[in-house]
Amino acid sequence: MQTPIDQGKLMDEARRLVAAARSAGADAADVVAATGVAFSADLRDGRIEESERAEGDDVTLRVFCGRRVASVSANSFHDGARLAERAVAMARVAPEDPFAGLVPADEIATDFPELDLLDPATVDAAMLAERARAAEAAALAVAGVTKSGGASASWRLGGLVLATSEGFCGGYLVSRHGVSATAIAGEGTAMERDYDYDSRGFLADLDDAADIGRRAGERAVARVNPRRLSTRTADIVYEPRAARSLLGHLAGAINGAAIARGTSFLKDKLGQAILPASISVTDDPTRPRGAASRPFDGEGRPAAPLTLVENGVLTQWLLDTQSARELGLAPNARASRAGAGTSPSTTNLTLSPGSRSQAELLAGIGTGLLVTDLIGHGVNGVTGDYSRGASGFWVEDGQVAFPVSEITIAGNLVDMFASLVAGSDLDTRSAYAVPSLLVKDMTIAGE
């Protein structure tokens, strides 16, 4: 596929802008250029509601004058000399940052792995509309579905280039295909809504649009006539789509920036068991066709897999150069570019699956709750206190008995993580790969 992004030209322009910054008086500089193009088609009741093509470019120059730092952004490389002069002038009056600086030349990536991130499949608006139409038709064909909540199909291509005055220059292109469908079941005030989706780098890996629509319809129908529960304590199984949020809370709690600020409930847990010994958590930016794979991190360090939790024991923080310097540790190439600077982040994060299916987890708890959706963001990152609105299904005798809604589930993430039991149904549709998760003795607040 011929892409609309000329990566070679971007790399040349980035190098020139770094050189302009040095000429303007910067001691060091880096440039990140992000560009992208996307198509999407949104459909409801068989009619296209919106068909869109979007393009965007962003160039950010960061300069260092001693330990003083400043950044400026533009939507092109036009007039790079003026951009560089402006950035240097800003840096000279900025406060000093004792931890600021670029990755040294002897630590930058020089070899880039082939990660198979660019799909050669061609895409046009008519193809996307047809996928959305197939998904909606399959959802409406499910018995009990009364309305369409809409369906969409999308494709995007993104490119990133990074150049630094320490000699690094690299770039990569990533493609992404997606299909989603929303179905409504029931009538009047008893209507229930649910959805399904898939998102993949390669069209050949994407779930069939009709299967996505059918699953959306079946999920909506299953939610009709939900009940409320009385307040109680019970074991809870999170389906993978909901369990993903627990992995997100873990990632946030081991972020080096939060550790440096002292704002994480896990700040004193390095080297200690935080999960059961049967569970490990890994982060791998080098996974071929991965949702968040990349050949280098946001500062130009080489990409490499990292074990964050090994057999239950927390072994690493997520560190970029700045957070590592604050903590007196070695960085581990987990920098992501966040506008003017960097911040630590994950790539393809995976919680290791267990041996039991979701059905076997439910059979094991006997009576409890299967959570399929979460509402709100009631998590305290400092204390680990957890409280989320939820809906799903009540389980009796190990089987789904009836849908439930308008409940709140609560606990503390330290205790929740310690009691986790992982299922075998690893969901790899996103950058957070996680199976169903069983959490013991959660509080359920209801009527």
C-alpha cells in the first residue's frame, strides 16, 4: 500500500529542526512529529449518518539550555528557524529542572525490530460503510433486539518520527482497523443497550462484522429486565472487558511519575508480593502486530519486553528518564511522548491467564456476581480505595440467573489484587490483554 505519509521527508525535516535549535543556542534538543490520516463511517438504520476523512500533523520542538527546558508546537515544519529561536528564548527564562535531559548517545536505539505494524490492505469509504451495515444488520437480526444504536467502521494510519541532538532519528507507521455495533433491546422505559467491537492492526485479523453485530445484539437482549440487589458481600467475576480496568489501575499505581510524587498506594511495595504467585504481568512493545507495539520508546531508547510482576512479586516501576532520575533508578524504556515532554506508560500489557474458563470460575464461586460493565471512576490512587457503579448478572449455583443493574461494588485494590484468580479467556483486542478475573469478598451496595 502506498501510504499518504512520507516518513523519509519527516525524518529529514526533524533533523533540520534539531540543527536549527542548536544554531539558535540550545545545548540540546529533540523533535517529535506525529501525523495521521483516518476514515470512518457511522451508520444507523441502514443509512450513513456520517462519513469522515481526517488528517492531522503536529510538530513539537523541545530545547534544553542547561537544565532549563521549553517546548513549542506547530502543525508543520514551516519556518523552523523562528520556531527554534522562540523555543530557546523561552527556555532561557524557564525555571531549572534538575532531572531534565535527553537520553545519552550510548543508550539510544540503533537497531529497530520489524514489528509488522503496517497493513497493506486498501480501504475506502464504501468498504467501511459495508462493514458497518453488516454489523448493524446482524445485530437487528437477533431475536429481542428492537432498535439499532448504530454501527461504525474505521481505519486510521498514524506515523511518528523522533530526532534528537544526541544522534537518534527513527520513525514508524501503524495502521488500525475497527468495527463496532450497539443494539437496543426491550421497549419503553425497559430498554437496555449493549455493544461489541473489535480493533486490529490488520484487516485479516479483524473479527467478521456480522459476528460483532450478533454479539452486540445478544448482549443487549441478555440485559433486559434487570433486578437490583440488596447490600451484601460476595465474590465477583469480571469479564475481560471489565477486567481490563483493573489492569489499568495496576499500571497507574506502578507508574514512576506517581511513585516519585508519592501518590501511589503501591509506593512501598517494590520487591513484595502484590498478586497471587500464579499471576505475572508483562509489558512487551516488540510483539508483532501488537496494539501498542513500537520499535523505540518516546525518548529513543530501544524497545524491549519487561516483566513488571513476576509470580506475584512487583519487580519494576514504569520509568522514563526523568522519573528514573528522580528515583535514583535506571530507566527501562517506558517513555511515551506526552505533548511537550514524556511520561512513563505501558505498551502491550498482559496479565497472565490461568487454567479455568469463565464458566469454571462461576461454578467455583457458586453464588456471586458477573460484572460486564462499569460506571464512573471512583478509585483513589493514593489509598487504593475502590468504588464503581456496575451492572452484570447474578450467579446462583454456578450459573447466570438474572441480569442486575444500579449497584455499586467496593473494596480496596490492595486486597483485591491479592485475591485475584485469573481465567483462561485472554482477550487480546486492546493494548491491555487480560482474562476474566475473580475477586473475593467484594462489597455490593444495592437497595
